[in-house]
Amino acid sequence: MTGQGHSASGSSGWSTVFRHVRYENLVAGVSGGVLSNLALHPLDLVKIRFAVSDGLELRPKYNGILHCLTTIWKLDGLRGLYQGVTPNVWGAGLSWGLYFFLDLFLGCLEHHTVPFSLWHMNC
């Protein structure tokens, strides 16, 4: 009835559950989310520029995607193409990392490949 015996069995139970967790999936998801966001952010910026171009004279007019990209490059350089990238990179890295990490872990639980000594599920 001591706390030591209970925590020892509890920790061994958790170690069997987390034995199937692969941190490589977390790293792969984070790096994939970050790299894809960095590669495609200029196109996302162009999409947003077209969406807010409502015909006002205050906003620049673009004739197409390449014209928009070259105009932004000439006015603001590389910094202009990646304006606002930080929150997108954090969000994509976090969401894809957790997706890949938890997809395999929860998939193992769903297919009963993890011993259910800690989990009393009615599947």
C-alpha cells in the first residue's frame, strides 16, 4: 500500500506504452512542415495580395503571379517575399510534427499493438 510500489508498476506500464513511440516521426513532421512552408510562402503571399487587391489605388496592381513576385522582390527584396512567415512556420511545424508523432502512436493503440495494462478501453 506504499506509494513506491504503485509508482514502480505505473512507470513500467508507461514505459511499455511509450516503447512504440518513434521520435523520428516528430522530427520528420516538424522539418517537413517547416520546409514546405518556407518553399511555398511566397506563393501564399501572392495569393493574399491578390485577395486584398480590391481595386483601390492605394494598393499596387499586379498583372499576374510573376509580375507580383518580381514587384515584391524589387520593392522589398527577399524580406518582402517572406513577410509574415514566422507564425506560419511555427504553426505548420507544430501541427505536422504532432500529426506524424501522434498518428503512429494512436495507430498503435488502435490496432492493439501496445499492451493495455494502463488502458482499460472497450474497443
